[in-house]
Amino acid sequence: MREINYRYRDQDKVTDVLSFPMAGGPPIPADVLGDIVVCVPRAVQQAREYDVTLAMELRRLLIHGLLHLVGYDHEISAYQDRKMRLKEQELLHAL
């Protein structure tokens, strides 16, 4: 995951989830947003840290990645971070 993060984001660190939107690539079906890559070892570690099951942490990471694919970006500002976290919680509770 560190190598992928460095190659595509110039970030030399491990991360828990990465999203790669399909926009701008070859023609794709309208319902395909992109790819989400989850670092399972990191998810296992975070599940322990947050005292949740691995399944719960994987759901959170999938939702987080999906939100990035539809335009949310917590790295832009504190406001955007809060907005994304609230949407993440809303979707987790809906599951």
C-alpha cells in the first residue's frame, strides 16, 4: 500500500484506503465510479485500535473510499473533513 500511495499520490507512507476514480479514462458504464484499494493489515490494526470488528472497519473504509469517488475530500479543509465524517457516519448507521 505504501508503494501504491507513493506511486499515485507522491505520499511515502502506508494508508488504509485509496480511491481511484475512473473519470478521464476509457469509456466506462455510467455506474462505474472507480477502484477502491483497502490495506487489510492496516484495517486489522485499526479495528483493534478502535475496538471494533474487522468487518466493521472494512465497511468504514469502503464507505470512506466510496465517498472519495463521489467527490468528498477531507484533506481540503476542516469543513470538508467534518462534512465527510458526518456522511461516513450516516452511511455506516444506514447499513
